[in-house]
Amino acid sequence: MRTTARLIKTIKLGIHKEMNPGKRKAILDTQALYNQTIAFYMDFFADHLAIFDEKKGYEKKDGTTGERPWTAQELLTFAEIHTLETKAHPHPMHPLIEILPDARTMPVSLRRAAINHAVGKVKAWYSVHKRWEADGQQGRPPKLGAPNEPITFYADMAQNPDFDLMARNETRHTFIAVKLWSEDRWKFVQMPVAIHDKARLELAASQAEQARIREETATIQAVKAPRGTWSAEERALIQPQAWCAQSFSIYVRKDKRYPDDQRFSIHIPMEKRIETPKKAEIQRAAHPDMPVVTVDLGVNRLAVMGAFINSQLVATKFVHGGELNHHRHQLLSVINNKRQQSGRLQPDVQDNAFLWEKVRNLDENAARQVASQIVGFARLHGAQVIVFEYLRQYRPPKEKMSRSGRKNHKRGYWLRGQIVEWARDLAFREGVLTVERNPAYTSQMCPHCRTLGERKGHRFTCENPDHVYQADADFVGMMNLYKKWTKTFAYPRKNKKADEPKPVTAAAV
Ligand SMILES: [Zn+2]
């Protein structure tokens, strides 16, 4: 059977600093109203906890009956019947508009999102609470916190859900119209956003994919009886096979550089389905010669990559990290000096916050860039698997180093883990797997003659008297990682003498 994996990434678009105050207020008012609505429904469900334990009988496919908890749809309907006035129920038990008159005209999709959020929050709290009671009420009782959710704009709340960006290509500022609670009514408000070129391309591709899905859906529906069941193939056809924009949200973040210290941005989740790749080991068993990329991660040289096709090394790529190291070391020295000048650190006061943020940004950028280069390299050579070394726990350097030098060394090591994490995420979006292999001896064995070599700084020299070979130590590591992948790596023979007595423990069986 075909299984698919759902991938999500987010495109972030900044909303302009110069947005007029009325619009800013509209966003904040809408968010407040939305969260008040969630809070209202949280209270509602907290008053009706029994429904989370209640079971409904249903008929299984084979004709027998079973029991199941309420579905999300049933919980939603239950909440709506008891809180909204309709012709069928003119006097609900807990009318929403009595508490929140402004919610009367709230878009249906937003109100339903509020209910669903409330269900999730109360359900999670309820199960933790039950466990707390079962454990004899130790510690403080779990609290049902207040909601703080960003507003999400569903199809009926965005004027152009596909946002037609192509038509306004020539302007740098694009507007996205969203429905907000503004001056006592719901209306469309134009958000000035900055759309970078990459996002523009991705959103255009998403539009094309959405059009394809609409077409496929219409074609299938045209030949289907109403409510007819869809086959697995038909359902697969209408899944996003390219990145497809979903309902976006507006986030508010604290930022001193913006008016009222608030920065607004639009986050657009992009969804794609890919066929779940087979496990790397299964792929290798089927095609031992399959193209792979192996990566040796280091400190001064951030990454040495090699692409292998049909067991042959066809390309290499080096990413240098000397500059990054140097820059980071400088920043860490400045921090260190400042600390010494200011004496004791005060608890709860972050020292040198700005400089530390700079260091963090430096590392995060580097990790992302290296990861994207690795994945790009793998794609270029058609590799389905990227082999990294398994990163062991950090060990401080043996040689003498200054305080900031040691810190720099440690951060450099930590960065390797970050690179692997980013690469794993990025690669998976392309259907490429990452695996880790034991790095033991990878930088000590000669990749050609299976003899131990000597490493001096960055140079590796083979010590086999019949083999003249010198190479970059990280390059050797990368070559040997390929051997670990194909399981042809030969560990050095232990130089034990044959007549050496066996340890006592081995004899005592
Ligand atoms: Zn050799």
C-alpha cells in the first residue's frame, strides 16, 4: 500500500512598520475577541466535562456494534446548539452573545476554530487533571490556562485566499485583505506586506497546485454519485503534491524597533504530501550501489561532502568555517572581557544580551546555510540518502585554551549537531533520508590500503611503507564514511600477541 508523509513548512511575511494605527488596532481587537471566544468555550466545556468520557454506540463495517468517544464534529455541534440562537433553538442555555456581544457577527470559520481550540485545551487539561487525581493529588493541581492564540484566516476571511500575487508583480508592497473586527464591525482590512522573491515564486507555485487540485476534484465529482465513496487513488490525486498554502495566521511579537513595540507578521503554512521513503537500509539492500552523499563535519572545515555513484566518488564539496570561528571567537572574547569588567553576574539579569544574540544568530545562520548546501549537493547528484557521522558527546580539548577559546570550541561542536538537525528536516522535505554511522577510526584509517595512518593537524599520512598517500583528514573521514555505509570498512586488527592469556572473567562461565 502507498503511504504518504505530510510535510509542513512556513513562509513568513513581514507586515509593514508603517501600517496605520487603525489597522494595528483592528488586528489586536480581533485577536482579543478571538481569545475571549476561546476562553468562553473553554468555560463551557469545563462545565460539561462528562461529554469527554461519554461513549457513543456505532455500527462497524462488519455489522457488529462498538463504542467510540464523541467526534470533533459532534462536540462542535453540541457547543453550537447550547451557545448560539438559531430558529430551531431560539433560547440556548449559555448564549455566547450575552457574554460577548461582539461575537454575534464573527465569521463562522473563526468561531468554529475557537470552539475546536477550546476542545483541545480542555481535553488536554482534563486528562492531565485525571492523572493528577489518580496519582493521589500530589503537587499543585494542573491549571486550565488562558488562551493566547494567533488569529487564523480561513477561506471566508481572506479576500483572495490564493492571494493573487502575480497581477501585482510590479509593486514591492502587496496587500493581503483579511476580515477583522474593526470599529464595531467585521470588514476586510488591507494588510501591507513585504513579499520576498522566494515567497512570491512559492506562492505562485502553490496557486498552480491549488488550481490542479480544484480541477481534479471537479473531474472526479462529475462522474461520482453524490456522497459516493472515493478510492484511495482518487484521494491521493487531490492531495498537495507540490507545496500548497494553507490558512495563514497573523502573529504579534515584541520588538522594540516597531511602533508600540509590536511587530506583526503573516505566517503561511505550506503543506505537501510525499510518498514515505523506504528505510535507508532497505534501499541499500535493494541497490548497494545507489547514489549517496557522505558528510564529514568539522570545526575549521564545517563540512566535507562527497557524492558517490556506482561506488565511485564523483564530486566533492568543502564548506569552510574558519571565518565563522574567528568571528565567533572575537564576539566571545568581547563578552568575556565585559563580564570581567562588570564583576559578579546578577541572578535573573541576562548579561550582554545583544552580543549573545549576535553569537546565536551567527551560528543559526551558519547551520541553516551549511544544511541547505548539503541537501542541495545531495539533490544535484541524485542521492536518496545522506550519511553523517554519529555525533558523540562533547569532550573538551586536551590542549590549553583561553576561556573564550574553550567556549568557542564547544559552540563549534554544538553547531555540528544543529547542522545535522537542519539537514535532516530539509532533506526529508525532498524525500531524502539522513542516517548516522559510527565515526570510530574514520579519520585514522587509510581509505585505500586499510592501514592506520597518522593525523597531524589537517593532514593525514598513510603509514603503510608500500603506499605513499597524503590527504586532508576530513576528506579521509568522508571517504571512510562511505565504507561504513556500504559496510566494507575494515577496523584495524588488534595487535594482541597470540599467546597473551585471556582475561579471567572470560574463562569464568
Ligand atoms: Zn594507504
